Amino acid sequence: MADISNVRNNAAKGRYELTIDGQLAIAAYEQREGALVFTHTEVPEALEGQGVGSRLVRAALADARERGLKVVPLCHFVEAYIERHPEEQDLLALDAPG
């Protein structure tokens, strides 16, 4: 099972990526005014239910924290992850950047 150290930020494509058994899971974002705006998370069907999406989001949030960025979770999966993990809620941007 992959851990968060296997997640990479592909800034050119605006997404965090995790490849497991040749299959790519992504958390897409746009960077705006000091924040990462998460727009979409996608995990291949073969990897669903294995915690891949959570590992991907955990790594993305850790990167945002390390870079001093806030987070805007337009993606429902990212939003739900942050709701389930109160220790991440300080990353939420109070006002969505335009």
C-alpha cells in the first residue's frame, strides 16, 4: 500500500498524483492568491475503497501547509476529508480567492 510520500505535485497539470499498480489517482487544483482551490478528486475504480483518495488529500494538505497556502475545497471529497479531520481545518481559507 502506498503512503503519502508517493504522492507528487504535478504543478504543470495542476494536480497531485498517486500511481498504484500503474493506475493514476489525482486531486486537481488551481492555485490562486495564496490558496489551493481543489476542484476534483479522481480514483480509479479498481483502487476505490482502499484509502487512496484519503492518502492523496492528506499529502496535498500537508504540502499546502508546508508552502503556507490556504485551501478552498470545491471538491466534495476534499471538503468531507477536512470535516472528518479537525486538525486540518485551520487550512481553510475564510474567503475564497477570486
